[in-house]
Amino acid sequence: MEQNNVDLATLIGSRICHDLISPIGAITNGLELLDLTGTAQGPELDLISDSVGNAGARVRFFRIAYGAAGDQMIGRPETVSVLRDIERGGRQKIQWSPPDPQPRAQVRLAFLAIQCCETAMPYGGTVQISAEDGMWTVTGQAKKLSIAPALWSGLSDPDQLPTITPALVQFALLPAIAADQGRQVRTDHSQGQITIRF
């Protein structure tokens, strides 16, 4: 993937997330007003509220993972808040270890790596993220892993990637964006564990 294509992809991601977050926020505010007035109650309202909350969480996550990174730092409270919200709609538990603010560009790589791990854990599990001396490690642990060898080897050697579907776009973006930062993605796995380092 050429550099200009990576930039274009992240700009598209930023635009989509920017355009979606306002209407999702408006729906959330409307639901809160209905709740305050007591005019709408019941399982239907709960379903709408849960769905809007899940959509908002995904947009916040995607904004970091697929949006333009810039030079900003992201503090631990914001990162953990995004991950806690995304946990509610999924099967994985996510543990963010870095205590200090981190460069948005590196958090973006970690979020893409989280999504790669999730594809290998269809029945749930735990994803742990750590950063030490500039080296990031994202580890997925689950009782049952489902690993597509071509996808995982393609993280280290993008020329070997198979045709990528929309659901697997993180496998193409992670090595491309890492290379742009001068980083090499490496992976290894054993029974019950998959690890991504960059």
C-alpha cells in the first residue's frame, strides 16, 4: 500500500467518524430527555439506548484506529474510557497498561493490533497492551484461538497478505502505518496466545 493511499484512508476514516459522532450524540441527548420526562420507558427504549451507546463507542474507537493521527498525545483516562466503552459491546476484555500519555500515532497502532487480536478470538478472551522503552506489545489470550496463517504472516510481510475484505482491513493498515513510523510488526503465537509487537 503506497503512502498516499494510507494517508487517504486515514483522512476518510476521520471524515466518516466526524460526520457520525454528531447525530449519535444528538440521539443520546434525545433519549436522556425522554428519560427525564418519563414519556418513554420500556424494553424498546433500553434497546435503542444500548445500540446508540455501542455505536458511539465504536465511532470513538474507529476515530483513533482509522483516523488521521497528528502529533497529539492521548492521556490514559481517555484511552481507557474508549476501551471500556468498546468492551461493553464485545466479547473481549481489554487491559491498557501504559500509565502515561502516549502519542496518538502509536495508540492508533495499538488499536489496530487490538482489532487483529479480536479476529483470532471469536469466543472472547483478554487483550493486554503494554509499552516499554518504545516497544509495544499487544497480547491476545483465549481458551480457543482461530488464526488465519496468511493474515498473521502478512503483518510481518505485507507482500504475502491475501485479498483483504472490509472486515479485515486492520491487517493491511497496521503494517503500512507501522512502516510509515519506521516500525516493523512482528507476531508469534502459541496455544491460547497471540502476540503482536511493533
